[in-house]
Amino acid sequence: RRHGTAMRRLHLQRLLLCCALLLLPTSSALWFSMPPECDGRCWEEDVKHPLSSCDLEVVDGAITPAEADEVVAAAEAHAATHGWHSQRHIAYPTMDLPWTALPAVARIFDKLWGAMEASVRARCGIRPLDRLTPNDVFVVKYTPEGQAGLDRHRDASGFSFNAALSDPESYGGGGTRVWLDSRVDATVRPDRLLPEDGEVHKIAKGSTLVQGGRNVHEGLVTTSGVRYIVAGFVGINRHCCGLRYAGWRGVMALIRVKAKNDAAKVNAGSAGDLPLWDYVLYREWLGFFAWIKVGVLKLGLVCGLVYVTWRSLTRASPRFNLLMQRAFGL
């Protein structure tokens, strides 16, 4: 009986949401007009952006060796108390720490970001009005005993960077093998690419490798010592896909995620997978609803305060009461 009640509630919620769609005039309706850098569309998957095939560049001396050591020391100090993460990335997990966990070295991350941005703006067709945003920036630790390397893949980002925090002489193996997207057949799966067709880069400590997210690459196995890097995923004009510009797309994201969450409560796993951006838009909806709740609460408090003040003054002062009656025709 409880299951039937839950299903009826779920069907009613879906019906109400579908009825709400009728209020939208067209399927391409937007809440607000997109800014000029969006060119009238958004790329929910940064790696599909045309500029994500940008070739590779090694930026020497992006940070100093002393700054690299400072990042490693901060990461190890944090990990000594909280441990390293190993499940932050679903498809290609790494033993890492997000940059937000290391505020003491934020200035060094900012310096790396500046080196990356200067590189892609100079080489990859990024316009002055285009916005680059950090999708994720993190410190990675490779060891023979732990995670030694990373399988070949494409990054789910417009651009990415990989900064060396260790001297190449301090570890065996390691480095990054890259297959440039401009030189490979797009129909060939990454795992079918031949090693000899790729380029191996084992860059100096403090240097950073900057490239488009579509370039296939892999982290070669570290056979001895410890290899530390800073990896970063960079988005291109991600604000263009925000809820304020989403219109019908945003409503559909709300419906799908809400339906999946409700269905999971009734019958786990019955709703299937959803586009990842649905969850981003859903979180924006939750923020919007929270803002409305706070606004309604504040309005209620103000109205209550005005009412209490009014009643107090009219009772305490007959003259004020008479003036208000004349002013408002009461």
C-alpha cells in the first residue's frame, strides 16, 4: 500500500511538471539572452568544443622548484591528517587532493593558472571576451606501491594542464605520452592507438604541459621513487550553459533529476543514467528555490514587524490612529 501511494505521488508530480511546460512558448525559449561570447549556444561537454583540439605546449618555469616543493609539502601535511582521495574521478580515478584543500599555496595554483591561460590564449583561438574556468585542479601522487600511472584517455574539459612538482631524476619511469588530436584518426578508439605514434614528455620540475582536452594521453607507470604533479581541467564559457540561459533545457533537467530521485526512492536503479549537466542545472534550481524561501521568510518578517508596529502605535496614540484613518480613508 505504501508503495502504491508513493507511485501515485510520483505520477502526480510528473503530471504537474509536464503541465508547467505548457507555459513555455517555444522549446528554445531562454530566461535571458546569452552574452556575446556564447555565440547563441553552449557546450555542456567542454571536450566537444572546437577549440579543445588545440596542440600541446610545454611552458618552462611556470613555477620555481621551491614553489613546487612547497605544494608537495602542503599536500603531504594535509594527507597526513586527512589522507589522499582516490574516488573523486569516476572514469579515471587518481590518488589526489583538490586545490581547495590547500589554501596555503593558493598563490602558486594561481601562478600555474596564469601560465596556462597565457598559453591557450596565445595559441588556441581563445578570444579576449571568452571565459576560462577551473573545472577541477588537484595534486596527484604516483608511486610504484600505490597508483603508478593512468590509462590513456581524453579529458572531459576544453583544455588541461599538467605541472611537474618532482625532478625527473627523482623517480623512474613516469612522464606523459600524448597523441595529438590533429594527428590521429578521430574514428580510432584511444586504446587502439599505437605507443610509437605518441609523444612522451617528461618535463622539468616547475614546468607545465598545456593542451586541448581532446588530445589522448596517458600517465606512464612510475617504477621507482615518487612523482607529484598538479593536474587541471579548464572549461570554456561554461556560464553559457547556466540556468539563466537554459529555458526549456533547464526545466527538463529539473524534471529528469526529480523523477530519477523519486523513482530511486520507490524502485532503486529504475530511472537510468542522465546527462551530467542535468545535475548542475538541478543544483542551480535548488539554489533558486532556497533563495525564494529566504525571500518569502524575509518578506513575512518585514510584514509582521510593520503590522506589530502599526498596531502598537494605533493603540498607544489616538492622535496617530485618527491621522491614519484620515490618510487611508478608514
